[in-house]
Amino acid sequence: MSSSPFAKVVAWVLVAVLAGVFLMAALGKLSGAAVEMFASWGYPAWFATLIGVLELVGAGGLLLPKTTRYAVLGLSAIMLGAAYTHLANNEGGQVLRPLMLLTILWVVLWLRRGPRPSPPSADVPQ
């Protein structure tokens, strides 16, 4: 994680917001409320449940620093799929939300990056 205390606080605030957003989105899909919407896009009913489960797992994964990278990668794939779905169904105005979430996910990943390895020393024996 970045060494700056400010960066740590910003990362945790963004993680809390993202986890809440993905939790609410997951609950909507797992409750069956999104099945009709998914059907209108040509997806089977089980796909809404699958996306809901993946969003729920991703929300939990964001909260654990050791699994943040995997959660960001998985949720990024879902957000790219959501953006594509909106564009493919002429819902251009709806594409902004998944792209904004995608951007915030990658900001969190950047803020939680580990320390960079040091470059090799110039004092290499010859």
C-alpha cells in the first residue's frame, strides 16, 4: 500500500463506497429484480444471478487488502461487460456509470499498490 496516510484514508473511503455500490447492485440482481432487464438485453435469467454473486464476492474482496487486486480485476471485467451491454443496446447514456466505477476501481488498485522494488545497484563487481 502507498505509504502516505492521506492515500490510505482515500483508498479506504473509496473502497467503502465501491463495496456499498457493488453490494447494493448485487442484492438487486440476487433478489430477481434485474431478471427482466437482463432478458431485455438477451441474457438468460441465471446470468443476472451469476453477476450478482460475482459482485457480492467482489465487494467483499475489495474490503480485504490482500484480495483487492483480484476483486478489482473481476469487477473490472464485469464493468467492461456492462459498458458493452449498454452500448450494444443503444443505451449510450447508461455507459457512464460502469466506466466511472471502473475508473474508481483502478484508482483504488493504484492507491493500494505495494512498494516498488529497488533498481539494481550500480556497484556490480566485474
